[in-house]
Amino acid sequence: MDKAIVIENLSKTYKNDRGIQDINLEVERGEIFGFLGPNGAGKSTAMKIMVGLMKADKGDVWINGYSVTKDYEQAMKNVGSIIENVVPFSYLTAYDNMKLSGRFNSQIDEGIIDNCLEITGLIKYKNEKVKNYSLGMKQRLGLAMAILSKPNILILDEPFNGLDIQGMVEMRELIINLSAQENTTFFISSHLIHDIELTCNKVGILYNGKLLGVDSTKNILKNYSSLENYYLSEVDLNGDS
């Protein structure tokens, strides 16, 4: 199985009947996949299952060919992730947070930490305590921590949340560059249509826990002229079924 990520029949239902139902999806290596849907659609649920923070009722996820339920350590070996909020230690500096994050990997040294902070635009704030950071800077620090071990897959839940316009542009460029230069595969969730359209080369629409449609951004723009039109069309056709 040479796909970066394969999701098969993934389902999880909460007591309030919300959750996700029978999600099937494949993500190719080097792809930037966008999971688009409103808040409460089930995006975080699916992503928590993908990184082992939650158990599915049924179905499985294969990452780099390994089952998350049966072979968790191997599946997560080359994965970096930010799920929900980034919570670095606010009383430490960015550099110390990075050092702590990489403490179990003997190959991570000051040069690698500085490189990750450079990539994410935080190098000049590396000795500043995180409690003085804006939300956008904390998001970028989360990404710096996620890329520290040079993973080939990054799973990012709402990476554009709370960023100002400049921060959004920088985060988009960062993701696109990592994909192009390192062939990093991205699985990104967002409710921000514009950012998904400009960042991702493949999009899946999640609505009320169901995956309504998956297509390449190129096809979507050719056939619908905008991701918004595609989203509204899919929700209109399949959203209540």
C-alpha cells in the first residue's frame, strides 16, 4: 500500500448521535489534502482517530502502510500533528519548548531547532517566553514542533484558526513550500474555504459527519469556478441525505 493515508469505513458516534459515518478516503504522497466543513461536522473527530487520540467504533486508518489500531508506533513514526489547540508551555521560551519536544530524539540539536524556527518565521523570537506570543505565533510554534523530527506526513487541525491576514498567507506558503521541497504530505482541516482553495490540491467535504465529495482543486475550479460553489452544490445535493 503506497498511499500516504488510507481511511476505510471510519465511524464514530457520540451519545448525542453526532460523529462521523463510513468515511473512505485515500491521500497520495506529497498531496496537500483539505478536509473542509463547518464547525461540528466531525473533522476533529476523524483527525483524533487518525493520530490515536480516540478509538473508532468501526473502520481503520493506515498511515504509511501501517494500521493505526494494530501497529500504532510504526504508523506514527513519521507523522507530525497539531490537533485542536497548540498548548506549548507558556512560561518557557520557544527554544526551550522545542528542546523539550525533541528530547527523545538524540539527533535533534540546536541547528535543527533553529532551522525549524527559521522555516516558521520565529527565529528572532526564539528566546522570548511563549506567554508573550500572539495566537498566530503560537500556531507557528506548534508547526515548528510538528516538523522537528522531519515527518513525511503532517496532520493539522485548523492550522489557519486565529491567524491574521499576514499569518494566514505565511502559513499557506509554509505548507506549500514544505510539500514542494520535501514532498511532505499534508492532511489539513479547516472551515475557511478561501484558505483551503489556495493551499490544497485535493479537497474533501465533510458535512454532518459524512464525506460528501472528494476532488482535486484543479477539477473543482474548472467545473465550479470556485470551491465555495462546489461546497454549496455538494451540500445541496447530498447534505441532508
